[in-house]
Amino acid sequence: MTDSEINTRYQTFIRQMRTPGVHKVGGLGACTLISQKALKAGVNFNRIENLSFWGEDRHFCIRAAALGISMYVDTHLPAYHIYRDSDLEGAMEFLDRTDMGEGSEASRPKLTLSMVMKNESERYLRRVLEEIRDYIDEAVIIDDGSTDNSAEVCLEVLKGMPVRIIRNDISKFSNEIELRKMQWKETVKSNPDWILNLDADEVFENRFKEEVRQLISDQEVDVYCFRLYDFWNETHYREDEHWCAHQYYRPFLIRYREGFECKWNDRPQHCGRFAENVFELPHKLSDIRLKHLGWVKKEDRMAKFKRYRELDPDGTYGSTEQYQSILDENHNLVRFEE
């Protein structure tokens, strides 16, 4: 394996050990529950003569694996290992900062909203945040040159939870990759467990609120991909040859892996919200759908058309045919059913 793959696997294991659950492992020690079946099969702590490993726990684990007996670690209750007298000093500190209560807030993964916005206070920002605040733990928001009170709306709706707003005096969207790298850098400063990357005009269908905690508790998955539906009015999404984003899955929810080396798609437009190599991490497709409300109003569609024509006039990073189709008056709309 490469150094990056080794580090990713190591970080995955460490993160798993910090998450309440019962996880299969290759070795264990200290406080061990041993079944009678395992003892009768020959599992014991005696030294294996032709192995030079130090420690009776290692010989126990090797013997168990050779006999085909699986080993698991239970991480529901954190443990403090007092191995030497010097370890006693840290015991009280450990008890003070460890919440041993079942189902405690300390035991659940932290979900961080990561968002970029600009002049969204009169559009869907309040509606989106009121929906999101029910299941996130904190928010990191890039205010990309707003001249309205978007930041104040965020602080008002998300009152009571940690919110950090980073303001750009001049918008960086003309070079989107710079903006997305900035978004990532600022978001990971909060040391999130999971990152939910949404724009200010996107909201999940109701199921997401009910199932998101189950999703981020799955230790086998680091990236979740969803289908995004471009709404052309409040109840219908557009579907034709140019508007078929909902046929594809894109990453919006990702576990933060410290040490993961991001490789970005260095394009000034349509560069993606996350690094393009996130699919090196274990990923899964979700059937929960994401609603994109940014095309609902005609004035918004016109503003987007003008922006794309200005930033990508030759369709270098997108499709001029799709840009032009924004102006179509006759389009196929499909009703969205929750």
C-alpha cells in the first residue's frame, strides 16, 4: 500500500475505536471476556515458543486467530488503562471529561454543516436553515461577498449552536476552486466528525432528518452520495436531455478523516464541492433525495444564465446548450412525491 493508503486505513481504525459499538479486531488485551467454548478450544495466555513477540496478550490473540476464534472490542464505555503509578495522575481528568451516560451527546458523531452563500437572505436561506438545524451540531459558513443580511439570518436561525461565519469582502466564485478549497480548510478547523456540504438553496426530503444519525453511525461508510433534483417550481422538477442531474449520485455527506490528502479538480467553474479523490474512501449510494430550489423563480434562472454566460462563455467547464436551455419556456416537469 502507499503511505496515503496506510494512513487512511490507520485513521479509519482509530476513528472506529472512538465510536460506540462492537468491532471485530485482530488483537486485544487487558479486560477480556472469554467464552467457555474458546477456553475448551485451547485459547490461553501461554507463550508460543517459536514467536518472539513480547507480551502474553499477543500470544493469546495469535493462538485465538490460529484456532479460528474471532475477537471483538466493545467501545460503548471508554476505559482508562492504569498500567503504571504515573498513570494515576490522569485518571481523575479522564473521569471529568468522559460522559459515561448511555446515549450521551459525547458519544454521538458531530455533524457539521458546511455552506457557501451570497445574498441569500431573501431567497431560501431561512427555510433551509430551519430544516437543517434539527439535525446538525454546528455550522461553518462562507459569506462570499454578501451585501445583504444573510449572515444575520444564519446567526438568528442557528442561535444556540456553534456557528462560525467567514466573510469574503470580494466574492471568490469567479474562481470556484479557490472558494471550495477555502470552504474545506475552514470547515476542518472545527475538527468535525462528519461534514454535510449544502448550498443555501438545497434541502433534503423529510426522510433525511429521520435517518441521518443512522447513516453517520455506520462504521463501514465514509462518503454518502445522493441524487439532486432541480426544481422548476415549488412542486415539480425539470427532466429532459439537459436537466437530468437526478440520474446521478454525488457526494454531499462525508466523514472527516484527519490526514486524508485531498486532490482537487483545479477548474475555475464546476470543480465539485469536495476533493475529487474522496471516492478512495468507502462510499455508499443513498436513496434519500436532495431538492435544489435555485431554479424555481424565473428571476433566479435569469441571474444564473447571465452568470454562466459571463464566467464560462465558451462552455469550457460546462455545456453551452444547457446554459441556453435555461431560457426555454416549454420544458418537461415531473411532480416530486415525498
